[in-house]
Amino acid sequence: MTYIIYILSLILLLTKILSGQDFQKSIAMHGETNRPDSIARENKVFLNAPINKLLKLGHIGTFNSINPYIIKGISPPGIKGLIIESLMNWSPDEPFSLYPGIASEIKTNKARTWVEFKIHNDAKFSDNSKITAEDIEFSLNILRTHGRPHTRSYYSYVEKIEIISSNTIKFYFNKNSNYEMPLIMGLMPVLSKSYWKDKKFDKTTLTPFISSGPYLIEKIIPGRSITYKKNPHWWNKDSLDSLGRYNFELIKYDFYRDSNISLEAFLSGEYDILIEENAIRWKESYTNKNIIKKIFHKKSPSGIEAIMLNSRKFPLNDNNTREALSIIFPHDFINKIINHNLLKKTNGPWDNSELAATKSASLLTKSVLGNYQDNISKKALNDLNNNIISERQKIKTSLKLLSKSGWELKNGKMINKKTNETLRIEVLTNQAKMEKVLLIWKDKLKKIGVDLKIRVVDSSQFQSRLQNFDYDAIIFKYYMSLSPGNEQSIYWGSWAAEQNGSRNYSGIKHAAIDEIIDKITNAKNRSNLIEYTQTLDRLLRAGNWMIPLFHDPLHRIAYQNYISIPSEIPLYGFNPWTAWKDN
């Protein structure tokens, strides 16, 4: 009898383990998390870092609101992370793993059709009120009602909320949900119900609100600076996760109009750390002996900075036209003249990683795209390497593509055969540094009769036109992780193409892309995720919705000589909040 009970108990235990129905401290998108207890790591944070008075940081642009979760307004850096916490903490050193935050434990089933969180017993807001399941429920409801389009999209998968106790809450997902949703819910910001319930969440504000993070807002000078002060009553200050982070009583961000002014301010000692993204300036401008320079090799995907072509509008709604504009772009010349060959030409969003499209399409890619007969899907099955080298070849190919789309070259102008209008494109940017790049492209386009206009605007106007898709083309940068998921729908999904405030800046609407994004978010193992992402990469490149620019394979970090930083950086790069001053 004892033996039978033992066997039954073992079976029950094994069933629980396999079904994932036990609470656990951490969760990974695929497989197991790397670290059982903490995101604190030797060498990547200094566990015994002293606490100093002030860390000064610089930021390019402006701000007019401190609510980062609504479409209105521009918010400053630091609100997410310093002020507002999420249910769980994202690990910067793994593809996609979560560790305890406001939620001390997480539970889900094997199919990930629901997720349950247990709130830390000590979790409190800055007014010393306890964080409860009601706050979590409120946060979800207000974010999916008034949040940004991508936020509303994510949380629309929640079909039912069950408050099990004051510190335990369970979310059930609808049939359209996907495998990533338990982790998406883990990243949900937690807001105070008592504070926000009688306020207009969808209005811009500069009034500090009740929060739960390691810092509070000390001072705001609209558009110019924001200063955060350490929260002396932060509930999580003694946890392992906080070791080596938040090593300053005050963190101040000063805002600068452009990168040149920002650099001048840094070189004169007005702020402490600068993450330099301009390889030329790194080589030529950092002559101050009081500044320390460090270089780290990037281990994460390149992301993609590109000229995003708005396919919602004629003539960029035609792939042949977009390809012609892309082919004529002089990557090699620009990289030599502007970048001194210090950067690498970007092919797709996942360069520098195993997620990038390979030379030949895999069997899995062929099986998916074989169901589609459109030209883009067919092209995605081919070798995507551009073998056109000479300028003469580029011009010839571009003219041929434009001719297919009803254009002809007359008296040095590219004229539409039906409407008799000239092919004109305006590129909108808030980066003055990109003007030189665009002027070189403009000169090349002139050779095929295309008129390129360049419009440099301030950050506020750029953001406004961005949200309303009011442009022909823009320059924008997408950052990518090693675990792509629901965010890909925001970037490239058909539903987002006409949704103001989404990040589908090229207006992509393509059935095969929608399908492959769905497969990415539902991939049950890492190997399938890799192949599906490679397929998406192929489709994006085949559709010519963006003209990729360049990426830097290196992290370049400069800091004043009284600042120290860890000897190693995590997978996703350096965070200034891990810096410190030696006493």
C-alpha cells in the first residue's frame, strides 16, 4: 500500500512539473533561466558599489509629460525602471527571462493559456500603501483602455481576471493568445489604483505620481531637465536584484537639442557618461584627458536604422519603386566618405545574430512561403544578396524597375506615364547629422530623375508627424532582442498599419508577414523561433519597405575619470545605472 501511495505521489509530482503548475521564481521564453535567484552578476555589476551624491546624464530631445504609456506627449528617460516597476524584472543578460519584481513568483501551464502571479509581501507604493491584486487588475484595465496602441494590443489577449487573494492574481488568455503572453504580463507596469482612479490617465502630466520604484521625481524643468532622488522607503532596496545598481542619491538628465551640443557639454564636464553611437566622433573628438573610453563587442542583434518608406502613399505603395530607390542608395560610398568604413552595412534587423536570414531559404521557410504566390513571398525564397556592384548597373536596374511601375525618364525627370507627375520623395528627420547622408543619396537619385527633398525638424514636430504617419519617408531605428515576439506585430503587422501611434512606420500589410509573426509568438522551442525569425527577415528584405543604413558592431562608452563602470557588460549592453563613483 505504501509503495502504491509513493508511486501515485511521484506521478502527481511529475505531472505538476511537466504542466508547469508550480509557482517558480523565474521564467524563460524557451528552456530554463540561467540564474536561479538573482539578476546580480559578478563583473557585470559591482556588488559593493558605494552610494554617491549625483549622477549626471545627457539626453537628446525634449519632454512634456511624465506618462510614458499614452500616445500623447513625449516622456523623459528613467520613468520606466526608476519610477515605475513591473510585475517582474527583465534580465539584460539572457534572450528573454524574467525574475522577481513586484511579483515574487509566477505560475503558468504548459500551453501558457493562463498565468498567475504572487505579489511580494513587502511590495509597497511610495506613499507606503501595500501593492495588492486590485492594483494589478486596475493597471491592466487602464492600460488596455487608454494605453498606447501596442499596449492595448498586448493586453487584449486577456479574457478574464481572477483575484484569488489580496496578493495573488490570475490572468486567463483568449483563443487568439500566444506562447509569449505570460512573460508579456510579467513586464506589465504596476500603477496605483488609489492615485489614478479619479484622474485622467490619457492626458499629459508633469505632476509626480505615486509609484513603487527605487527613485522618486525630485525636480522637473519642462523640456530641459529632470532629476530623480532615491526613494528612502523603497521596499526592494535590500534585495539581491538591487545590488550594484542605483548607486547615486540623485540621477539628473539634462536635455540637448542635438548630438553635437550634447557632445560639447559632455567634453566640458557637464555630465558624466556618454554612450557614443557615432564612430567618427569617437575617433576624432574625444581628446579630453579627463575622459575614459571603453569599447565592448556587441553580442545582441544589430537592430536596424533605416529610411522607412511609407507604403501607404503613392508612389511608395509599389515594391518596384521602393526597390529602385533602395538599389540606388550608395552604401559603400557613404560608409567610406561619412563613416570612414568604421561601420557595417545593415541587411536586416537581426544582423550580428543567429536570427539573421541565411543565404538559402530553409525547408521550414519554403513550407510557409510556398502557400503564398505574391511577388514578395516568391522573392523571399531567393538569394537576397545584392550582387549589383557598379553604379552603372545600379542605374540600369533602377530604371528598369521604375519602367515596370509606369515611370519613364524625360528630360532628366522621372515622369509618370499616366499622370505626368514627377517622382518626388521627402525624407523627414530630426537628426541634423543625417543630412550629409541624404544629400549624397539625393545626388545619386538625380541621375535617375528622382527629386529628393530633405526636411529636418525638431523632436516635437517629428514625433507628432511620426504618430500620424505624415511623411513620405523617415529615418528611424528599431532595437531588436534575441527573443522576438509580440512587438514584431507592432512593427510590421497589418493591423498596426493604419493605427496611429503604432510603430509600423512603413505601413506594411502582408499576409505572409502576419502569419510568420504569429508563428514567432507561438514558437515552442528556440530552434523554431530562429527559423521563423529568419523567414521574417527574408520577407522584410524582399519587400523593400525600408532602406537599411549601417550599424556599429561595438559599444562605445565614454565617462569622466571620477566615474567607474563594470568590467563586463550584459548581453544587451551597458546601463548607466550600474555606474558608481569611488570614494
